[in-house]
Amino acid sequence: MKRRLLALATSAALVLAMAAALSGAAGSVYPPPATVRSFDLLPRGWHNFVWTGPSATAPGTALDCIAGDYAIVYRLQSDQTYQRYVPGRTDLSTMA
């Protein structure tokens, strides 16, 4: 039993060491996984979600995964005011 546990622990340590070495290697054959975002917008109506990507991402880019399924998006600012994004309507959009 002790031998088996020792073998398992040794194998696990070896796998972790290899993974750490590979993840830090330049030109690794293991690319980082792509970020996939999907939302279920049913039932129709108001939905809340959080953007977890880079802060400087354009609203249209951040909302690509639900393009055509929304009419307007609001964002609450830290000063308790709202900004809005209306696709295709820069005259109505206050979110940059």
C-alpha cells in the first residue's frame, strides 16, 4: 500500500513538474485555451451579466456573442450614472 501511494505521489509530482516546465517554455506546443462566452437570453427581458475581459474592449466586441439578440445595453458607472450602448446608433450610445 505504501509503495502504491509513493508511486502515485511520484507520478503526480512528475506530471506537475512537466506541466510547469511546458507552460513556461517559449513556443510551447500547448496554446492557451480560447475564451468562449455564451449566454441564454431566455426568457426575453432584462438580463444582467458581467464582462470579465479586458477593460478597454469595445462594447460591440464584448457583445459579439449575443449580436442581434439585444436592442440596448446599460452599464452602471461608479458615480451611479448609466452609460448605454445601442448597436449601430453612435448618436444614442454613451458607452465608448
